[in-house]
Amino acid sequence: MGEAIKGARDRFRAEPNPIFAERILRPIFEFNCEHNFRPLIEAHRAWLTMLVERNIVPRDSAAKILRALDEIEKAGPDSMRPFDRAVEFFYLHMERAIVSRVPGGEPAVGNLNLGRTRPEPLARMVVRDALLRVLDGVIHMRRGLIERAEAEAETVMPGYTHLLHAQPTTLGHYLLAIHDHLERDTQRLLAAYETTDQCTLGCGAMSGTSLPVDRELVRELLGFATLCENTIDSVSASDHVTESASALAGLMTIIGRLSQDLYIWSSQEFGMIDITDAFASPSSLMPQKKNALVLEYIRSRTARVIGQLAGSFAVLHNVGYMDTEEVELETYQPLVEAFELTEQALPSIDAFVMAMEPQRELMRQRAAWGFSSVTALAEALHTQKDLSYRTAHRVVARSVLLAVEHGRDATGIDTALLDQAAQEMIGTKLGVDAKTISECLDPRRFVEQHKVTGATAPAEVRRMAGERRKRLANDERSVKAHKDRIADGQKRLRDAVSRIVSSSAVSS
């Protein structure tokens, strides 16, 4: 076989300092082996196929390189090891592996580098695939939330503002709110995908090339939707990184907020949610403990993703608009960790929500006790007693104060107490009958009466769920279209490589 590459430092008379090599270059090499191995092989295949189609590289020479790439792919990243500080770069380690497998060595392989900068578009391919995985996870969770919201459309519970009882709602209404936030996160992820889904291959170092390359063909073979046209923009752009990091941080923020609510509701003081034994963790000391540690793990991942967002921006904030290692590599490392953390948290909270067991009767009782239905009483005073709503509000607020001072909960508000409140606030009794007061303070009736668009009535929750299911189907089709484009490109590339290799075998 051919002679292996001796190094990439022809401009220098010394190898990299050993400390520089071990502390900086080797970790970068390993990061690339883990994440960019297959993307680089695919980019090599697509570029080489195009060079053959444009008669820039002989078919027989290309076939030899393509066969070597097959061998390297089967062997995996170990085919590029050991790390060699003289070779330095990841893609030159792969070139060394190719050279060692191709008769004629470096002279036969060197034309693979014609007209291109080798790091691109590897990171875009990695980010593109990761975004699709996250989108799959979000869509799966949205589907589960819709199903659970319909099932819990009549599960009455206190609604909270400032962590205090506000108005009655249902668990289904709450879960549908979480779905709607995730639906908007889906659009942000799709927007980040669109920004990422631009092929940069063929941009040269930054000024393109004088060779008659076909950048559109390479784009199609790699399954990209569009071309990043300007060649300086191709090597300098980083907004696909920051946009993706922002979309992940936004997604994980709502996951963290959901986790916090469930964490509180599952506490013994609230007791509204049973996390189930399957999601509980024990204590090594206290035998009674049933800890919701999974929600703590998820919350911490939320914080860390937000930290990685800051890391991606911080790496880039003072970098010139040009190809640098910050743009080429360093900004991707926090983004990759953000993807990993998101892919740990997202299916976990999804499974948790589907498994949790609401304590429905306790939730209804809490809504009845906690004065959250008194808004309906104020509205009744406004409509039945010809009071302005602000005046009715004052009377009801005083009735709540009196109930609390008498050690009563909301079920203890009666005609006498309401009359006392009215006498204190407006100087006259109202004489509201007990039935009216009872109906106003019934949280189930409250929920059923709130039928305005988007409100908490069970029928309205079910209507919204049906609409969300249709929109979810549209988002599923969008994600599938992106996957199909990549798959079509991969098939075209496989077929083109097969033709090159087969024709070379016949001619030889």
C-alpha cells in the first residue's frame, strides 16, 4: 500500500510542544473522533463523487479512495489512531488512514483536497441530526401531553399564581399549557434546523476555488436543503450554533419549570401527585423516604444547558468574521453537551408525566378549601346585586378576611359572613342565599362555567386538544420532510459511489 503521511507541518521545523499536543490537540482529536468521524467520511464521498462527475479527478483514482473510505468506516475511529502530534488535525489523521490503504500513497490521494476546506460542513451535519432527534423527542412528548390532557380534562385542581391559590383549573388544562409552550419550542427548533441546513462544502479557505466544482451537486448528495452561498459566510457563520443553543435553552427552561411544579406538587405538604415507585429514589439512611430525585436531575440539566448556551455565545463574542478555531470547533463543544443533556432530560420528563398518578379527590378538595373560586362569587354580586365589579371585589375580599379570622376555609363562607363583610365595606347587607354562595364556591362548577376560548372548561380543553393534534401532525410532516431529504441524499450518494467503484472494477 501507499506510504503514510509523515506530518502536516512542512511550514515548520519543529513538532507541536508536547504539552500543547497532550492538553489541547489530543482532546480535540478525540472529540472529533466521537462526533465527526462519519460526517467526514460522507463529506469525502460526496466531494470525491462531484470531482469525478466534473472530470476533475480520474474515476479510477477516486474508486481507490472510496474503497479505502469503506474500510475505514467499517474499522471505526480506531482506524485513525493513535493520535500523532506531527499530523495534528483530525481530518489529516483520516487522510493518513486513506493514504495507507491506497496504492500510490499520498500522490494518489492528495487530490481529495482540491478546492475545499475540510472541516466544513461536518458540524452542520452533526447539529442537523441532533436537532432532528430532539424534535422527535419534543413531538413524542407533545403527543403524550395531548392524550393526558384529554384524560385529565375533568381533574379539578387549584390553579396557582405566585404559588398561592388563584382560580380553579384542571390538570388537563395545565398540561395543555405545557404542550402549547412545547409547540412554540418546536417552531424554534425547526427555525434553528433551517439555519443549520445549509451546505458550506466547496467554499475553499474563504474565497471559493477556480476549479469547475459543482457545489449544488455536493449539497444534494449530503441532503442539505440550501447552499450557504457566500464563501466567506460559509467558513465564518456561527448563527446556526447560537440559534440551536438558544432553542435548546428555551426548551429546557419550560422542562425545568414543569419539573419544579411537579416537584412541589409531589411533596408531602401538597401531596397532589404520586411520582410512583418507578420514578422514586430511596434514602441510604432514612427508610421512609420516597425522593423525586429524577426531577432534581432534570432541573440541573436545565441549568447546565443554559450554561452551555452562554458558553457558545461567549466563545464567539469577540471573534472576527473569518475561519478560526472558535468558529470551526470550540463553539460546538458546549452545544454538543447541550444536546446530550437535553436528550437525557426530555424522554425522562416525558415518561414521568405519563406515569404520574394525580390524587384527584385531594386536588378537588384543595381547590374547594383554598378560596380560589371566590372570583365567581364576586361576579355573582356584580350581576345579581347591581354592584360594580370593584365594589363586589372589595366585599368578597373582606369575606375572605373574616373567614380566615374565624378559622374557616372557603366552604365556611355563608350568608351571614357575606352580609357582615358587605356591612363593613358598603354599609348594607346583601342577603345572598346559601345556594348561590355554594354554587359560586364549587370549584367543579367554576371550571365548567369557564367556557371562553382557551379556558378551563372540560369541553374547551378537549376542543383545544383536538386542534393541537392536527397541528402536531403538521409538525411531524415537517420533520419527516427533513429526514427524507437527508435519506434521499444518502441514497443518491451511495448509488453514485457504487457506480464509480463498479465501473473502475470493470475497467481494471
